[in-house]
Amino acid sequence: MSDTVMRQWQMLRMVPRSPIKIGTTDIKHGLAAKGFEVTQRTIQRDLEKFSSIFPLECDDRSKPFGWYWSKDSGTLDIPGMDSHTALAFYLAEQHLVPILPRETVKQLSPHFLTAKNMLNKLQAETGATAWADKVRVLRQGPDLSTPDIIPEVQHQVYTALLLNRRLEVEYKARGAKEVKKYTISPLGLVLKNGIFYLPCTIGEYTDIRLLTLHRLVSATKLDIPGTVPKGFHLDDYIASGELSFEVGPEIVLKAIISRNVAFHLGERQLHPNQKLTEQGDGSYKLEANVLETAELRFWLRGYDDEIEILEPTKLRDELYQSAKAMVLKYES
């Protein structure tokens, strides 16, 4: 395949679906990141040519102009979707739709539809029961709705992450009455429990801050390279406990737990050094290194009387006082 065809194929893949749009400047940067150096005029010419063949449209009502695939256009995949890929998209839809923002789901909906059609076709040809009748994905806890994210904000953040550019944002923190403006360098995007978290640096500072995507009121990508702190790696940042809302250092957790909890932890360990020692009364003694986080406390409280904390004594006292307060509320 020639370099021109490869470049044009990459260009077409970068064009988003309506209502999101992308300008030729961003396409030029994206192609350069993939090793294709080309002028904006060439990109414009290619897009105009392809718009006579494919459902590509240009919003030229105001500058910067933006290109997009029409809202109802199908997916453009070479080669076409096979049965295994269709199954992966079907399972992804079942698992991800409840936790992804609506605009993200809209962007994926043509792929989901193609997958369903492919699986239905397979069923018609083979007579096998459809996967839709065979597979279910269940989630733990109540079915909470996900916060709404402004589509253009999401697009600007994703583009800045892709091209390593800074963002000028307006952000309303939890409980704040006023919106504040910041210039940030986004470092990653983490989806956790239906919330998108955006680790970033602000201005020229190197300390890492954590913003939530749904609290961004506006976002504008700047043509200024983002600043990444020396040695930063997203996986290391997550492993540090920041996204579990760390309240202290790593601790050695010692507790007496029920057989039910021991069975659960036998399948899903808290830590590789975890030890479970059976006691004479059917309970187990647990020892494991864990990060002292707000989520650890939430998990411990979820088991009520099935876990008795032995150490650290500070954590034991904290949960004891919490249990006393709960009892007083119910007794009153």
C-alpha cells in the first residue's frame, strides 16, 4: 500500500462523527504524530475529494472550519467486521454503555449496530441461538447514573491528550459557587466507577492535580505542548493510591474475618503477601499490606460484623466510633 493511501486512510479515521468536528490543523498534527508530513492544503483537497464519495461534511459557518462524518453514516472498516470482533463489540456494549458518557456511546453506536447485524446474520446462517440470549454482564452495587459531560469539552480533552497539548479550562469544583479558569497539561484519563478523572498539572507547576471531567464547564485546546513531570507514568500514579483517595501510608492490616470473607479473599487477594490463618471457631485471621485509603474504609464497612479490625489500632478505633454513631442514629 502506498504512503499516500496509508496517509489518507489515517486521515479518514481521525474525522469524528457529528456533532463533533475536527479542523485541518489538528489533522495535520495527528498525521505528523504517525509519521506523515503533509500540508494543510493537501489535507483540505483530500477531504473535499472524499466528501463526494463518502458521507463527509464540513462545517464552514465559522472559523476554524471543521470536518465530520454525517450523524447516520455507517462505519468504514477494512477489512469488514468478523464474528469475533462483532462479539467483542457486543460484549463491550453490554458492559460499557451503563458507565460511559452518552456522547461516547453515540460515537460507538455505529460499531455496536454493525456488530449486532453481524451476529444476527450468523444466527440466520447457522441456526444457533443469538449471543444476545446467552450473555449477560452484571454490576455490583446499585445502578447509579453517570454524570453528564459536555460533548465539546470531552472532545477537546481527548484531542489534547492525543496530541499532547495544553488546555484552557473553566472548572467548578465540588461545592464551589464560582467557576475558576486554569491552563492545564492533561496527563491521562481514568474511568473509575462511572467517573472520568483527569490527572493534570496546572500552569508551570509540576505537582499533579486531579480534576473530574463532568465538572469542566468549558475546555479549549491550545497549540502549546503539554508539560509532563519528569518520571510520570500513569500506572505508577494509579498504583500510588491517589485515585483511591489515599489518607495515609501503606499499613499492615490485621483482622478476624468470617468464612464468607475468607472465601472471597481466597479468590481475590488484597495483596500478594496476604495470609489467611484458620482459627478454631471457623473464622480466619487476615494479614495483608494495604494502602490506607477512603476506599479501604468503604470496603471494610460493607462487611459490617464479618470483619473485626485488630491492627492498626487507629483504624480499629475509627471504625468503632463510626459503628457507635450508626447505632445511636438507629436507636434515636
